[in-house]
Amino acid sequence: MTIDVARARAETPGCREVLHLNNAGAALMPAPVLEAQIAHLELEGRIGGYEAAAEAETWIEGTYDAVARLLNCAREDVALVENATVAWDMAFHAFRFAPGDRVLTAEAEYVSNYIAYLKAARHHGIEVEAIPSDESGQLSLAALESMIDDRVKLISITHLPTNGGLVNPAEGVGRIARAAGIPYLLDACQSAGQMALDVEKLGCDLLSATGRKYLRGPRGSGFLYVRRAILEQIEPPFLDLRSAEWTAPEEYRMRPDARRFENWEFNYAAVIGLGVAVEYTLGWGLEAIEQRVTALAEQLRARLSALPGVTVHDLGARRSGIVSFGHDRLDAEAIKRALGEQRINVSVTDVKSTRLDMERRRLGDLVRASAHYYNTEDELARFTEALAAL
């Protein structure tokens, strides 16, 4: 299982422009993804938007098939949406919460998800509880088991937190959720495209993801997986003519599949681009991708740890391609700006993005460097040399 890095870089126009270590933000799109979107936009310009969508129906429907293969599910279990936030919100707000209901989440939970929990607490009286972490920093499965009771209505965690290399034990959470009969929502925004995601092994009932990160798809694309067994237990927070049919003056009927979580208007160029990106990812193989990404990230952590004044802050028994670090003299934003002037792309993860985890560890803003399989060992050396020169 190896990646032909030279071919991957040749098929990635951005590799000729920048040293890109912001793949956890938005990865560089490969040429086939760019070309598919441009071709569809040109078709829309020539014959009209509705007509272009009709002509491209095979490509559009193929995106459902591609995502289904990515997740090991049926195409009827897939909804395509504008982004991961829409996917996650449509899933979470589909639950009917009552006062006293408990929602269990992880300490390294993402800000957008946690704001939704707090809104539900304010409006519905639910209790939001963070599952303690174990000695490695990941969600403690033993602690989760001890927290289960009949008031727990949802377990909702982020698979790979935004602020570091931690990988939460998603399969273990799934086993506990299934044994207790509790719905399980998994935010796979950073893991989709970086590692294999089999929803049967994960045991999740719902899974949300984006196209723009490790799948290398376009911005403005995302998807939601909905297990058929839970479909009739939840209801989308809003419906329109795509998700439901108006059957009589005072009656409607929702679609019988996951597409009841979609809405009418689509950026079809992005939908097609997402499908091409997923197929492109599957062509490399998720095991090969994870192997290379993990190896590059570990090499980067070793290089950074050797630099004076730099501290790497990644946790977890298993770690991803996201590397977070701080400097004892330079703030994160200053490092990002200085590297950007050299066409080196990184991002900053701030306290507000994962407040519980960052405050628990007394961390300030960190630099986030996230590797992908098209990055090279020479790029990592160049990156650390540029950082040392600051």
C-alpha cells in the first residue's frame, strides 16, 4: 500500500504554487475535480442551469453511489447538502428533546456543535455533559459506560477534533451506544478522506462530513449518512418540495430515504465535484492514504519537537494528520502570517474552537499544520526550516 506521490503532485495544480499544510481547513483539489466543476459550469452557461442538471443526471446520481461506497452503506442512506455544518445541524435538530434529556459529548467537541447543544439546553431544557478523557487524552470509553442511563437520548462526538491530532475511539463509542439502544451522531468532518469510514463498524446512526478537507473536494459540499433504522424516529427540522411531497391541501408525505434531509436548490457543479473527489480518493485507497498521512504527521511532530521554543500539543493513543503546536515567544497568528508570506499555508486553532479541551489543558491559540498524501518529506523539512528562521 503505497502512494505514487509524484503522480499525486502532478495531478494537483496547487502543488506548483504553495506548500500546503492546511488540509484540515481545505485541501488542494486535484485536476479531475477542478475540471469536472468547470465543465458543468460551462454547460450551465451554454444551455441553462435546469437543463444542465438534467443532462448531468448520471454524474449527479453517481455522487450518491460514491459516498455510499466510501461509507459502506446504501445510496438511499445518503443525503447531499451544502456543507458539514448543514449536515450535522439537520441531524442534531431532528431529535425531539424534552426537559431532563441528557446529551453526551466529548471534551474536544467542536464549537459549532457545542453551540447547538447549548441552544437546545436553553430552549428544551436538556443537560449537556462532556465525557471525561482518559490518560491518553481521548474520550474514555469506561467513563462513557458509567454515564449511561435512561435519560441519555443522544451520544454525539467529533471523531477527529479540529485542534490537534487526537483520534477519538469512534468504534468503541458505537459498541456502547448500540448495546444501550442510544442514537449516535458522529462528526466525521476531519476523518472523511483521511481514514476508512465503515458505518457498520463505527456503529453510528448518523454521520456528517464535508467535501473540502481530506476528500479534496470543493467548498460548499457535504453529506449526511442516516441509518435506515433511525429514519422514522427523527424528523428533519425543515422540509421543502425536495424532502417531502404535498399530497393533499392539508397533507404531505416525507421522502422514504435519507434525501428527506436535503433541500431543493443545489450547486450541482459542487455536487459533481464531490463525487469525482470521492472516486479519486477511493482510487488511491483509504488505507494507503491513512498510512502516508499518519507517517508524515509523525515525522512533522518529530521535526517540530526538535526546534527550540516549540511545543507539540497533540494527544491520543492514535493520532491523525493534524499537528498542533505553540511557540514560547511567537504567537500563532504571527507565525501563520510570516509563513504565508513564503507561500506556506497553515492555520490557527483558537481557544473558542474547542473551548472545553483547550481550557482544561490551559492552552492558548495554536498553529495547526495538517499534512496530506501529496505533501513530501522535503516540504516538511522546508517548513520546519522556515519556522526555525522566524
